Amino acid sequence: MRRMITSLSNGVHTAARSVAVLALCVMFVTLMIQVVARYVFASPPVWTEDIARYMMVWTGLLGATLSFKTRSDAVLLQSVFPAPPALLGVLAEAVQSLAILTFTLPVVYFCFVGLRGGFSKGYLVRQAGLTADTLGIQMVWIVAAVPLAMILILVHLAARWAEPAAATTKTETETQ
């Protein structure tokens, strides 16, 4: 079971990295089109700004999952305090996991279920009724990055729990 969770986490990490790189490249190309069209032809297309903005959202949220997986997310005061003893390290991991669950679970829940219950009032369903003005696509394709990123973080968190304690300590010591 541990191996399955870890391989799932590694697989979605690889896929998320590929999609994030693709979104970054699309963002760069559309911004270059906008710059050239604005300063060379004095007529920028209206769609380039929206595509760049939406690709930035996808890149940022997928990038957050990538940094969480590799443990390169911001850790406050890690350089100030010495490494905690093993028992405090386990407690710190538990507190961190609790904080992650406190943030991600409600986000995932309310993406699918509305405030008063029911799937018809969830965030994604409400966004499916809206259309991006310049692109003419449903907003659900853009905002789907939010629950996807939270679900990927939960998968990576499960992989952290599945890894042996020695690997966690080794990973934390290597990053310092």
C-alpha cells in the first residue's frame, strides 16, 4: 500500500510538472505575441492577456504542489532554530499535517458541494455557468486548477505519511 501511494504521488508529480511547464510556455508565448503586436503593430489582440493570466493561475497552483512534494515550500524559522529531537519532529509533522488538512479539505469540499449542501451549488458548478468574455470558454476549465491543486497536495501528504520515518529525517537534514 505504501509503495502504491508513493508511486501515485510520484506519477502525479511528474504529470503536474509537465502541465506546469506547458502552461508557463503558453504564458510566455502569449505575452510575447502581445508585446510584439502592441509595440510593432500597435494593435494587441484582446485574448492574449486573458490566456497569460489563466496560464499564470495554473502554473502557480501546480507549482505549489511541486514545491510541496519536494519539500521546498517555505519553512518559517528553520534556519534560526536547531533541528528538533525526533519526538518534536514527529509532533511538528503532525501539526503541519493538521494545518494542511485544515486548509485543503474545506477547499476541496466546497469546490464540489455548496454552502447549504448539494452538488448543484458547488464552486465548480457555479463557475460552469460563467463564460470567459474574450475566449468564450467556460470558467470551470480555468478554476479547475484550484481543486486539482488541493487534491494533489493531499496525495503528496498521504505519500509523506507513507514514507518511513528515517526517510523523512534524511530529507529534512539534506535540505538544511
